[in-house]
Amino acid sequence: MAEALLVAEKLDKRFGGVQAIRDLSFTVYSDEVVGLIGPNGSGKSTFINVISGVFPPTSGSITLCGRSVTKLPMNDRVTLGLARTFQTTTLFAEFSVFDQVLTACHTQFSQGPLAAILRLAGSHFEESKQEKKVREILDFVGLDHVVNKPTPTLSSAEQRLLMIATALASEPKVLLLDEPAAGMVAEERKALGKLIASIRGRNISVVVIEHQMSLIMEICDRIVVLNFGEKIAEGVPADIRSNQAVIAAYLGEGN
């Protein structure tokens, strides 16, 4: 039976007099890819920001792997197994591709900073292990050919893949991808779809927020649709495709 990894219950988020999300419940189970869609202003980004710890909810609760994380900061949620990417690329301009991913490995270090300063044997072994992990992840996402390149020299699609690699370095149980296909052409989106399927093969559940409906329909086991901060539909891609409320709200009347 699938395990509930991430559970949001009756989340509300208000910014002053604006209700961004309302009474929103959402569950991510083990070994699944979930799509989160909706028109602009539907509350998708706010919901992901609340889930990941950027904003606290006005009310409601969030549980990760059986533990309440409602009041925990973002870095603690990462340590417990929640990672995300952002709509805009968030890279260290002065870093190489390798160094960018290595920075995310600190969440899994078992040796303390003093051991690293003193260059103890355990610290040296830890560093070697993390460097090996970085190379494996870069190979996995298809960036093994640009390991030593400065991050600003990458193409838009490569930068998107690098953000995914950086998130994977924290060894998440749930990965939130915020518009990962932005700026990608059809061939790049197809490769991204295969990558997301492979990520699930690593026993990582994935939530994809995306406007590319063809990608969402192809890769997702289940789709949740938001409109005006509320859930208006949830189901398998075939059901969502023919749902009249979704057609009206997301695709527009008459489509």
C-alpha cells in the first residue's frame, strides 16, 4: 500500500485581505508523480511556498513523513526530505556546475565542521563520498559533460536540469518542481519527462507545477487543479482532460 509522505490539511493563506489559498487539502503518496495545474493566479505558487516553508500558513497543517512541519523553517524541511526548485533559476554565478551541486550535499553530512577544519579521516571520507555522489547525480540528469563549466555559461535548459540536480543532492523523499519546463523546446521537454520518470525510479515522489499540459498529461499519475485558491478537481489525466470545470477554468470557456 502506498505511504502518505506529504499531507496538507485544510490550508489557508491570506495576505492582508487577499485569500490566496482556501481550505486546501493535498496528499502526495510514495512512488508517484503528481501534477499541480491551474490558471495564472490560481494559488499554485503560494501553495508550494507554504508547503516548502517560504510562507507560514494562516491556518491548517502540513505533515512530512508522519511528522508535523507546519511551523518548521525551510532548511529543516529539506533535512527531513522535502526539496524544491523555483520558477526562476537560483544558481551561484561564481560556482562551477560541480560546486553548485556539492553545496546541497551539506544537508547529508554526518561529520561536524570541526572535523572538516582538522581534516580528520572521517571528514576526508565524507568529502570523497559526497563528491562521488555529485558526479553520479550530474550523470543522472545529463550534465556530466559540463561538470566544470561555470553555471552562467549553461543554456536555459541546462540550468533547469542543474536546479533539479541540486535538489536531488539533498536526498529528498518528495521533490517539488516549479515550472521545470520553462524555456524548453519540445525535444528538451521530452527528455525532461523521461528524467522525471527516472526520478520516481529512485523512490522519490515528484510534484510538478507546470503550464505545459502535454507534459503534465504524459508524466503524471494524478493531477490536482486549482482555481482562485481552491481545489476544483483531482484525478487521473484522462478524467482531468474531460472535466468541464477544468476546461472552463483552465482552458477557457468554449475550448
